[in-house]
Amino acid sequence: MDKFFIVTGCGRSGTGFLANLLAANAVNCGHESVFKPDRFDNSEFARLAADSSWFAPLWIKDLPNPENVPVLHLTRKPEDVIQSFYRMRVFAESAWPHVFSNNYDPLVIAKRVMKFGSLHQRIGYVNKIRSAIAENTEVFDQVGEVGRCVRYWVEWNSLVESVASEHGCPYLRVRIEDLEYESVLEGVAAHLSVGSLKLKGGADKNLKRNYPSRELVDLRQVQRSEYLKMEELKSRYGYGDLHVEN
């Protein structure tokens, strides 16, 4: 491995999983360490060999010689991403449902208020995420929480593609669902120049377990034009009828 590389995609598509996989294979990869919602961290860039972050397309422009930085674009079936964001309430009308992990139990709230420093940091971080999305997409112009989730999946994946193309980054797109196949892992390793990658048994791709479940999203409530954009990109990414994971 002789150069910095990036793993990215829209949120809830496996950047945390890939960061853990790379670390388990002795690659000095951060997770949202270099590319943060509000800034590019030069000190972490100097320290790490790679960063796996869905915020990367916001800051690729700040890299020295981005045309030499390989980009691995992870995708995940849109229904799964949409359900995950819906469960986490990232695209609710306000930041508060996401801040409190959609858990309004009085005891939970009391404990968080008692740790105000932690709560204050949490509020700040969630607002940074919402600001990053609002400033780089038209997601929050969409009416309805599910509609915003759909638009986010389309617009953020499109942003990854357009930024990588604009800066001439060596680009490879991989479906997270296909990483169980050895041939796919070999292709990823070759693209990132990391020798070889081995999937350690029982790796968990869903790293957000502290949110209550919600009912499955009803995509019939989404505007037809938004739904068709999702279906078009979904088809281009090669997704068929897989099960929806909460």
C-alpha cells in the first residue's frame, strides 16, 4: 500500500463495517477521522493510510492530488438504507428525535440531561450532519420523512459519483451485499492496493443497534418522480428483490 485511499458512499451503507474490515487486515484506516461533517482533518490525514467516511465527497477537493486517490464507493440496497435512516429519525422535521435516539422514556432523557456535556456534544454533532446534508443536497426541500430518506439515497450516491469524476479519482463501486464473495474482495483489495482482504467470520454490517425499531416504510407515500429516480439508480446499481433489513 503506497498511497492514501477513500471508502465512501451514502450513510448506512457500510463505511463503518469497511473501516473495521480494513483494520482487521492491518490497514491503518480511520472511520470519519479525516472526513468529518464540518471539516477536513489534516492531522488525521497525515496519520492514516485511509479513511472510511460518508462525508468524504464534501472534502475530496481539499486533498493534495486527488487524481491519485482511489475511491471505493459502497452502495447498499435503497430500501435497507431508507429503513435504517427512518428508524434512526435522521430526516425527521427537527434534530431532536435523532438526538434522543427516538427514545423519549423519561428515565433515558433524565440520564442524558444529567450528562449535559455528552448531550450538548450529541446535539452539536447531529446538527452538523443535518447542515452538511442541507448545504450539499436538496433533501430537506422534500416533504415527508420517507421522501427525504429516498431523496438522500439518490442524491448522496450521485454526489459521490460526480465528485470522484470531477477530480479524476480512480473509482470503483461495490455493493456491500457482495463483499461476502472472495472475487469481490480481491477486486476491492486490488483497487485499494492493500494486498489481500479476508472477511473475518461473523462480521456485523449493522453497527447502529441503539435505536428502537419502527414500522416498515411505505414507499407508496413518496412522490412518483422521487420514486422513479430511486428505481432508476437502483437498477443501474444492479439491485434486485432482496429482503429489507431494519
